[in-house]
Amino acid sequence: MPDALWRLTATAQAAAVRSGEVSAVELLDSHLERIGAVNPQVNAVTQVLAERARAQARRLDRARAAGEEPGPLAGVPFTVKETTAVEGVATTFGVPRFRDLVARADAPPVARLRAAGAVPIGHSNMPTMILAGMHTRSELYGDTANPWDRGRTPGGSSGGDGVAVATGLAALGLGNDSGGSIRVPAAFCGVAGLKPSTGRFPADHRAFGPQDPGPASQWLVTDGPLARSVADLRLAYEVLAGPDPRDPRALPLPRYGEPLPGPVKVAVVADPGGHGVHPTVRAAIERAAAALRDAGYDVREVADVPRIDETLDVYDRIVMTEFAPMWPSVRTLLGPGGDRFIELTMARTPPATAAELMTLMGSWLGIRRSWAEFLDEYPLLLGPVFTEPPVEPGVESRDAAGRELVRTAMRLCEATSFAGLPAVAVPTGLADGLPTGVQLVGRAFREDLCLEAAQAVEDRLGVLAPIDPRPRGEQ
């Protein structure tokens, strides 16, 4: 067993603790030392839960010594995005006013991971209230640095988890995604990420009281894991999936579906909607397509995905209509300049009337139907996470052109979130010293197909993390 236990995959870490080769406390301490050495350089972990984590690790070690089952994720440290409740810890959303908003219970995915033996080691950074943009900078905790290049954003909004996993501060990260917030930081940081189907994992996003959010927030936001390997994503997926009485959206469906006959067909679309794709991104898709062909998949380039421009417009209109009444009070929480991204979005997308909203909700169902028909023919889609290389921090809040660049680049993420589909982001190598990645999108509730295909890509193209952050100024 190497001295640097934090370098191991989550699967290997859990196996070592389960076998008694190392203790949960030893594994935790290795990660805490890594956080102490590296987190000051990247600012990914916001609240380090050292004593709480150590107490849980000790309990795990005592239970194992007594012959109890330690769980499939025994001792594995994970970070939790600042949106998601960890019992006894403030859920700040990166806002100074919420620094004392202490959670009374674990959110369902945190409880699931903890019950499987995983140990929450800290909260992770995000854009303020998830609203300040794609770049991970919060009013309370500041900027998170991309460990590959400080001049590029780590993405967001689950950027703290992406950086923490990439640099070995934790083996897993728990983020959430309503239009790319897991997949973009995974791609920009060189790790893997799973955005599950709507209704696959239970969640509870009632951070500020008993009232549930509106339909867009209910159906677009899905919690999901980030990891350094696809096998680790699979392990987390198996733990997180399934119904929970706290979330009636989570369905009691099998985690794995029936095998598909013959070679699985994969549609390839490098430039969704024909709005342009950077050569390095196109090359990454070509590498992934070649890997899938080598693995026996029936890979076919197709003209386009369903109704993407319409989808983006409907997505924005529904979200902005739901959000507009809250904006005057919410914007006061975002700090200087933190409101620019939403202001730019609202200037482009006015709220709908009641009659218009009813029409938009009908369009939502039609778009989901179009995707279901597309994926009935092609069970998997290979496409970009972001059609540009990682951009500079804050470009989406700079001006209308920057906002449009980022929205257009992450269009496939938004469209597939809107359709409620599962997707796995997986690295494909490096270009100009920066990570590249693709996503594999599947039929609803066929995360298993996405994970299997992503594993085939990883087997042939390798993993990129963990890494040490590049020193400031080094390219």
C-alpha cells in the first residue's frame, strides 16, 4: 500500500479499508494532509470537517473490528457542494448571510453515501447561490482555481468538487447539475462526472424552509457524483440510486437494464445545432468515437440532435419565468457584480405570461418526446460537454457576448438536462496542456449504458487525475 493513500481510486480505497489493509482513520488523515498542502493553492474545499470526519472514521474502524459490514464505500472521503445539507454544518450557498444556516439533517444523497461508509470531509466551493455564473467564485469563499491553468475557469457550478477530486483532496465529489454543472467542471478539471436521469437519485433542495421550489427547479436539478475513474462513478451510482420517502420523484427502478441486442448504436454529433465547435473539442470526440468503435460499438455520425435551438429558448423562458419574482430579493445576496450573469440572461429572456407558460410547458413534453424517439433509434449519443476549450474565469458575466459564448458552448448539456436524460462526462486526454472530455448521453434511466460506454473510452484513452496544481504562471 503506497504512503499517499489519497492517490488511490475510491474503489481501491474502500477495498483497502474493508480488508483491513488500512484503517478509515489512516485514509482520512492522508486526505486531510493533502487538503492542508494543496487546498490553499486551489481553494476548492470551503469548510473542512476534520473532527466530524475523524469521529465517523473511528466508528467505522470500531464497527469493522467488531465484524460489522463497513459498506461498499468504507472510509472513502467525499466533498459536498455548498448547496447540499450535511448534518450539523452550515449550508452557505457561498453567501455571507447564510454562514450560520446549520443543517439539521443530511440531504438524501449525503445520507446514502454516509450509510455506505463514505465520509464527508468538507463542503466545496461554487458560484454564489449557483447564480453568479459558470465560474466557481462565491462571495463568502472567493475564487477556486483550475489546477491545470489558473488562467482558465474550473467550471461550475460544481467546480469545487471537480477541483477537489482532480487534486486528490477527496476521492468523490457530490455536486448537482441542471444544465452542465457536473459535466462542465468534470471536463475542465480532467475527471469523470455522472448527471443521472431525473428521478433516479433522491434529493431534497429545501435549504431555506419547508416550501418546495417550482417545477423548473424540481425537474431540472439532479444531484450526482464526480470521480477520477468511471468505476468509481459506477460505485457511487449504485449507492445513490433508488427511492426515498423524502423525495417522491425518485423511482423504484432497477439500476441496470436489459442488455441490448447486437452492437449498441452510438450517434455522434460534434456540433449540436451547427453553431460551431473548436478543433480540439472535435478531435476529442473523434478520439472517443474511435475508442468506442474499437470496443465494438456501432458508431455513426448523424446530422443533429432534436430541436436544440428551440430547447434552449424554452429552457430559458421557463426558468426565468419561475425565477423572476424572487430576483429583487435574491440579487441583494450576490455581492458586487454577482448579479451580472442573471441580469444578462433576463435582458435576453423576459418572463412569460401565464398563457405563454402553459404553451412552454407543452413544448417541454414535446421536446422530451423527440429525444425519446431519437434515443429509441440510437441508444447512446456521443457529443461535446462544452464546444470550446476551458474559458477564462468570469467570461459569462463580462458582457452579453461572453454570456452568449458560454450558453452556446454548453448547449448540449442544457438540452439533455431539459430532456431529463442521463449523461456521463469522461476525459479524452490533453490538448495544449488542458484536459479534454466528451459526454455520453443515454435513454432515460439507462445510466448503465452511459457508464459502460464511458468505461470503454477510459480503458482506451486513460485517466488524467490526480494531479498536483500547476504553480502560478506555469503553462
